[in-house]
Amino acid sequence: MTPSSALHLAVALDGTGWHPAAWREPDARPDDLFTARYWTDLAHEAERGLLDFVTIEDSLSWQSSRYQGPDDRTDQIRGRLDAVAVAARVAPHTRRIGLVPTVTVTHTEPFHISKAIATLDYVSAGRAGWRVQVCASKAEAGHFGRRDIPAFRFADREQPAAAELIRDLFDEAGDYVEVVRRLWDSWEDDAEIRDAATGRFVDRGKLHYIDFAGSWFSVRGPSITPRPPQGQPLVTALAHATVAYRLAARAADVVYVTPHDAEQVRTIEQEVRTEQAAAGRDHELLHVFGDLVVFLDVDAGQAADRRARLDGLAGAGYRSDARVFSGTPAGLADLLQEWQRAGLTGFRLRPAAIPHDLNAITRGLVPELARRRAFRTEYEADTLLGLLGLHRPASRYAAV
């Protein structure tokens, strides 16, 4: 299915920015990081820029410079608020922008998350989504004590034992999303009667057992939360390799990928579409968003100098799974349009330092794209699915 020719934009919010030294910038607000006002201000700025949605990073362990387990650094931000709770707090103070918290599925239960995201969809009036996150960390598993995940080096992730573990975790995540989606459908849209005169609040015949039984979950249902306003809130996933592309193709509406040039865009996009067809979803709209970390200034040299200065504060050059762009909003607009022509339908930008790079996106990049007729000049839908051109589906359990 061919999406609209206009590209989509999201911003990934993580603390004071994606560079580990960003909290030391003069305009950063580390003292406010654990306040509701801080996150509301960021969402307001993103909404000012007419962005489709923001994602909110989260994890079930401390941030770390190491792949497996915490480090001993005290010069970088450690500690987070719960992303779903932050999104729920921000929702009533925004009007149009989508809110997509990160949820680690490896150690949580789908029944709880289905209820949490459905609730977020209610308090945001149809602007909720979530980012499905899989974790293969031994340290994170140790917080729960319900499963043992052996430690392995990132470099050994393709060794047979590690590869099998990762495949199982992603297969589990696929079942997890399926359970959540079925629970959202377990109430038909008109199951609530709310007729005080007759004393009938709910039509019990329009609540359905989902009776899901798989290798990792056995869930009867129905949900205890009525069907969300969007029916099926947005599901997104970050993917770097085939096993994750497969999960996204099976379960997601948006997949974030990390190419470093246009040729990689074409290769990755083709692999995602192949997996989408294998999952029997080639007739559905699956957005493929490119992730980029951005340092933006009015002059490309200033952006490069700022990155170098932050690297100096951090004691090492900044590295990322995604491409790191240092330059001007116009230069970034050129890159986004090039990658869009190569097959992407949108982008999730990671501001290196907040508020500087977030403001540069909303006040520099967005107007530049609008001048090129490549991005909206006003919101055209009230729901997150609507902004992305996705239709509200009927409940799978409703009588035809």
C-alpha cells in the first residue's frame, strides 16, 4: 500500500538529549528532569512543530555505557520516570500530538500493558501508541528473578546460543503484542450501554474471551478496560536486523530503522517489505521510519563544533546505532527527502541536546520542509492513527 507523498516526523525524547553530556549544556534543565512540567514543555514544543508524535524512552534498568549491566559512571544521567505514566500526565495538556511511550515487554505482562495503553488512549482522546522493546540483559532480568538470561557480549550476539535466545525473545514479543491487540478487541465498541433507566451499564454479550494459548502466554480475557478510542492504538518497534524486522512486520504499524545512507535505506526497506508479505500483511500500511541523531545549527560548522565540545565533556566521541547528522536544518531536509525517495515514509529524530536540537527541529527543520511542501502546515486529524493515514479497525470479535 502506497502511503502519502508527504513525509511524517516524530521526535524521540530521552532525558536532556541523546548525547550523554547534554545535561551539562547551559540551556539544559537537569533540575527539572523528574518533574511533570519538564515533559509537558517538551511535548508542547513538539506539538508546536506539528509533529506526528513523540516517543518517550524507558527501560527497566539504569542507563549505562555498557551493553550488559550498569557502569560506574557518575557524570551522566542515571534514572528515569516511567514512560507510560509520563505520557498519561502530559496527555491532558496537549491536543493533537501522538504520545508513544516505550514499554519493555520481556519482563512485563501483556494484560497490564493492554490496560495501561488503553487508558492512555482514553486520557489523550485517541492519541496513544507504544514502542515495543525487547531486552536481553542479564542485569535487567535480575531485577525480577523470574527468568535467567545469560550474559553475552554484544559482539557475540550472532553466536548460536545468543542468536537462539534473541529469536525466542522476539517471538515472545510477537505473541505479547498479539495478546494486547486481542484484549483491545475483547470489548465491542458498543458494549457499554450506560442506561440508568433500565439499570444496564454493559452488554455482557459484547465482551469476549480471547482464549490465547501460546508458548509464553495463556490469557483468557476479556480486558477490564473498554475498547480504546482508536480501537487499536499505534504499535511501533525499533529494528536493526532480520529478527526485529520480522517482529515489526508481524505486529507493528511503524518500524524505526537505522540506515546510514540511501543504499542501506533501499536494502532495509526491501527486507521489511519481504517480511511484511511473509506475515500476510502486504495489503496493510506499515510505515518505515528512519532514525537519526541530530545536531542542528544555522551553520554546519557550529553544529560540528558543538558536537566536539560535548564529546570533550563526555570524554569520548559520541557513537550511536543510528546515523548522526551534524549540520543545518536545510541540509537535514535534503537528507530526509533523499531517504524518502529511497523508500522511507517518515523519520524519528533524536535530538542530541534538549532544548537546543528539539527547537531546531520544530522551528528550523519543520518550516524548511513546509516551504518545500514536504510537511504539513496544520494538523489534519484528531487521532494518531488518522495523522498517519491508518484506519480505525473493527473489533475482530464483533459480529459482521
